Amino acid sequence: MNNNFKKIALIINNGNELVIKNPGVTHGGGTVVAQNLYKTLIKKFDCKIDIYSFIKPEGSGLLENTKFIDINELMPDYTCDKLTQYLDKQDYDKIITLNPEGIFRGKLIQVHSLIHRLKNEHILVELIKCIFLHKKIKKNEAIYNNLNEKDNFIAVSHKIKDDYSNNFGIPLSQIKVAYPGCEKIYSDLPKITQKAHPVFGIVANSAVNKGGHLFLAAAGFAKLLSHKKFKILIIAPKFKYDILMKTLVFIFGLKKDLLVLPKQKDMSSFYENIDYLVLPSQKEAFGLVVLESMSYGKPVLVSDTAGASEIIDFHNGFIFRRDSFCNFVNSIIKLINIYNNDFVHYKSLSQSAYKTSLKFSWENFCEQILV
């Protein structure tokens, strides 16, 4: 384990992200990464961390060996360049910024560029979205106009690495891929028993990007074509307001097969009660739910546009083509048949999924960052 970096500066827009409870449920994956990075650096690497933020964390959630620095108080006339100059004069072994509003020269930076995939959207979708995101896109593009060879970036998947390069002009040599981690749930995977019908789990809100609507449609066709029964466990907090979701459930007769859940404070029950995790996102930097479900021994079905697809080897789960609805439907039918007709194969998938999760820890993630 690398212990060469003892004193670290962590720059984050909102310090609350480091202390909120249940970040994976109520906030995006970036918050989960930030929180686990912070905790692991202190608990496992014995680091001392100075947090620079525009928003002070609420309550007393910060760990020992942590100092909070309010950028607004430190630098009332704040600019990226001024903060960079200030940081360069401090005695830090490593400076890490998470989803920054600006570039801090020569520092390790995690950025997000999914909105820039609008360039690859259909023209009508691109037009509609750009009405709302035009200013944000232009602001982000301006930030990365003057990169140099000292700027280094972390991407949580090769798909995001390519996004950084294509959207911001960052040389691939300056981008390192470090896959996120997950908690180790079991020392040994519990006995796997077959239920009457397989249960598919999906975490989706009303956003089209997450693929909730696409999955319900694909599951409906899979039911009609296979004549096989299955259950669906879906976390969809806005389901009661989502007319399209309700319409799909009605058309395909899925009401008796579907259990809709609100936001979960604890995801363990969800993972324990599913047999497959489905991630049908159109755009996904990684998809931490994939690793989390694997840690419970649950095989996965992941879209080829999600970063997590890069760790799927068809022994621990399957990948479907996001641009082919028929491929998605056939993939669901395949999983149903494996569960019903070849449970030995299912158990092998489950064991491989569990073993895969053990390879991805937050300690390994931090080691990659500290190199």
C-alpha cells in the first residue's frame, strides 16, 4: 500500500457530499466516489486532509485528521488561477479536485462530461436538451481550453476517458482509468436457492437516460414472447407521476409482476431479493449499482454504453446493445431461461459476479489515484 502521500488537499464544490448518509440512494455516483475516497484516504492510508470547499459540511460528520477551509473566506476574490497559486505554495503531497468548476494547474482532477454526449444524440433530442444545457456546456468547454502537459485526470471507465478526450481535447496520455470500488458484503457467498420465478432488479427514476421505460417495454415483450413468468423490483420514486411507465405496465400486463419501491435508505434488502440486476442506462460514467449487486452474488445485464460494461466478461453477467431493442428483449429471455432451465449455470454466474466484486475495492481506487 502506497503511504508516500501524507498531506492531501481535497477541493470539492459542496463539502456536504463527504458526510451525507446513504449517498448512493439520494445522490449520484460521484458523491459515493467522493465520500469513499475521503474515508479511505484517512482510515486506510493515514492521510491528513485539508478540504477546500465553497459549502461547509453540515453537522460533525468529518473524520479526524481533517481540516475544513472555506474558499469564500480564504479568498473573497476567488479565481481558479488564484487558488492554484495559493495551493502551489502549500506543503501538500497530493492535490485532488472532484468535479471542479475550474482547472487547478498540475493537479489530479476528476471531471464529468456526459452532457457533452449530446453531440452524438439525434438532432431533435440534441436541440431540446441544448436549450436547457447550452450555457453549462459552453462554460465547461471554456474551462478546458488551455490544458498543458501537467494536467492529469482520473476517469472511472474507459468510456469516460474517451469522453474527456473527445469533448475537451485532453490527450489520452494525461487520463488514467481507475475503476471505483464497493463494500465487501460477505466473507463467503451464502447458499444460492432457486425461487419459483427469477426477479429482475432495476434502479431507475423517471429520466429516460436511466432506461426505466426501455426496460419495462423490453420486459413486456420478453413476457409475451417467452410465455415465462418473472418478477420485477424497481426503485422508481417518481413512478406515480410517470404516465409512460404506468402505460407500459398496463399494456403489457405487468402490474402483478411489478413491485415499485421509493428511495431506499438501505439497499441491502433490494439486492438480497433480486436475482439479476439490470442497468439499461443510455449514458453512465460507470454504474456503481453493478458492483454493489455483484457483491451480493447477483449477475447483471448491462447496456454497452455504460462504463460498468467494461468489467463484464459473460461469466459474471451479460451485455446488451443499447441501440437494439430486439437484442435487449432477447437478453432478458436468455436470463429467464438460464434461471429456469439451467440453475447450475446461474449459480456459476452468481459465484463469478461475487468474485468479480472482490477485485474492486476503494483501497485499490485510492492507490491508483496516489500513484
